Amino acid sequence: MPELPEVDTLRVSLARDMPGRRIKAAAVTNGRVVRRHKSAKDFRALVEGRTIKSVERLGKYLVFGLDNASHLVVHLGMSGQLRRAKGPREPKPTHTHVVFTLSPAGELRFVDPRTFGELFVSTPPEAGEEPPLSSFARLSIGGDGLDLRRRVPELAHLGLDPFMDQIGWDRFAVITRSRSTALKVFLTDQDIVAGIGNIYGDEILYHAGLRPARPADSLSSVEIRRLHRSIPEILSDAIKYGGSTLPDEQFVDPDGKPGTYQEHHQVYNREGLPCYQCRTPIERITLRQRGSYFCPKCQS
């Protein structure tokens, strides 16, 4: 499943040329991907004729701000892609479910083989109304995350975003010490920390020197500081390499280019292979029915 680095790779790329472009038409060939709406026709009515003003991200969600204060929200699910095309003559990938025809010329296509992804239009809340914001996100002391949650009520529940929300290690410690779940479960719970999934949960914990099964409330202050520092460091590094494209080659950027951070994974999917630091074989355990990889020597 694409995680924060992959979605941010899309954001950076699309933010270069999408703002200012008008959605002339939207063709939906699979209603499942717009399932929050009564019909594909209703979805089309909300986006056609609208001009894209901004491209933002919160957690694993991509958010296109429209000229009427509504937002087109995209979640890639397990296998979703957003692909640019010069025009309708350019062959469509298999499993293309939504095509936005843009002005000036061009198309933006939503491709999703497994159809777990979705697109929906969020309308702003009434004046004076505020959606119930995540209690963890409320601990942030800066950033644009709270404002985006207020503008897109469907995302108000999301926990702290490592880049859109600013939080010091001391406030992060309050959250960590309030949870007895395993660290890997803690990091990948979108209601606590938004954007981290299976891949980067493992890589962050390796970088912080912490085992995935450690209870979150068992960490010392020094360990919490390490974890707090490792989250943005690993995610920033992954963004620099365009995210991770695994052997199934599902994730690519809008121009079809895969990421290369998988070449820098330290533990993810390396069971039995030697740790790059100490040569101890990488081990795998199952937490909440998901595999977690770690080095038994480097991670305490």
C-alpha cells in the first residue's frame, strides 16, 4: 500500500502543473471508486467545470483544492495510481477507472487494479462549525494539518502527520506513554500517526533501534527522542528517492516512473538476510496479522 512518501511524491509532482487547470469532464467507468457518492453522475457534477487551486497531502490522502472551496480527495488504497496523459489518444493502462479531462489539454487518470482506492468530493463545513478533530493532532504546535482537517471534515480523525503537524518530543512522549500497544501497531495506526504503513514502520523502528513488539509505554525518554527523530528522517529520505516500488511495481509517479527507496531498505522484506550493520540475520514476526521485520541485535 502506498504510504506517506509515495503520496508526497505524487503531491510534489502534481503541484507543479495542476493548479490553475480546469476539469472539463470526468469519466467514471467503475462506480466502486467513487462509492461515497450516490452515483458516478453525482460525483461528476461536483468536479466538472471546477478549477484546481492547490494540491496538498494529509497522511495517505491527496487533496486537490477546488475553486468553490470544496476538495477532491484521493486515497490510493493498496494499488492505486494517478497517471498523467497528454490526451485521449495515449493508451490507457488496464484498470483505469476515472479519467479527468483537463484544460489546457491533458488528462489525469486514476488507475487501481484492486479497487480499494477511492475518490470523493468533500464540501466545506457550515460557517461556525468545526469537525471533531483528532485529540492527537490537537497536540501539534504548528503546521498546516489542523487547518486542512477543518477544511476537509472527512480527514478530521487522522492522527499526527509527521510533516503537516509540528510536535516536540515531549508532547509526542505523552502520546507514546498513553499506549501499551506494540510499537509497530502504534506507528501504523492512522488515528495516532497518519501516513506510516508496514514498510516505513519497520524502517523507522530499525533506525531508532527499537523492536516492533516493544510496548509503546515501555520506552525511556531517550528512546522516545530517538523514535521522534527517526520518523521524519526516514520519511524524508524515502521521499528523496521517490518512495518505494516493490516487485509488483504498483507504485509509480504521475509519469510512470518507479521509486527507488526499496534499494535502501534496511530490514523490510529481508527475512534471513544479514543486517547491513552487524550481519545478524533479519527476523520476521507477525503483529496484528502483518509481518514485521527487525534485527534482533541492533534493535533493543
